[in-house]
Amino acid sequence: MKTYKITVPFPPSVNHYWYHAKHKHFITAKGKLYRQSVVTEIMRQKLCKRLSQRLGVEIGVYPPDRRKRDLDNLMKVPIDALCHGGLIVDDSQIDVLHVERKEIIKGGKLVITIWELA
């Protein structure tokens, strides 16, 4: 079973990532910057694998502060960025998703582990 691990910046909220106009969805400037930071990290670690099989994902969430955040809302942005960056083909491949809130660290981060399911 192959495993991949990547640390990415703490994501903006979904409300700061997307905006809607004329019945269409667009990514905000803040969203584009976040997406690019994830792509840069994927390239730096040479993780552009285009994984197409069924996957398990574990995400350690290290928030930047004590604000209340819904973990389920937090997952969409980084997973979409991983798809955009070429690590995974589509987020519908994820069959196992485990998310755990960790300690607060300055700036925040996500530690993401992805493994191929048999």
C-alpha cells in the first residue's frame, strides 16, 4: 500500500474561497493564492501522481487560533486544491476520510496523509 504525506497551509474558509455571480461559481483571489500554494508544495515534493484509484485520506488540522470552525466545512478547499495540483484525479475517489483537530500553531497548517486502498 503506497502512502503519500504532504503539509499544506491552513485554508481559507469556503466563504472566502468561492464567490457566485450570474449563477456561476468562481474562485476568489484568496482562493487562487491558496490553490497555488498547494500546487507549489505538490511540485516541491514531486507528488504530481494523478492518483486514480480508491483512496483513504487522513487530515491533521492545526488551526491558527481558537476560533470555532466546522471541520467538515474545512475539508472541501484543500481537497479541491489537491485535485487541481494533480495529486489526485477527483475527490470522488476518497472512500475513507478521517479528520482530527490538533493543537493550535501560529499560521496553522494541515498535515495530509493519502493512501491507496486495496
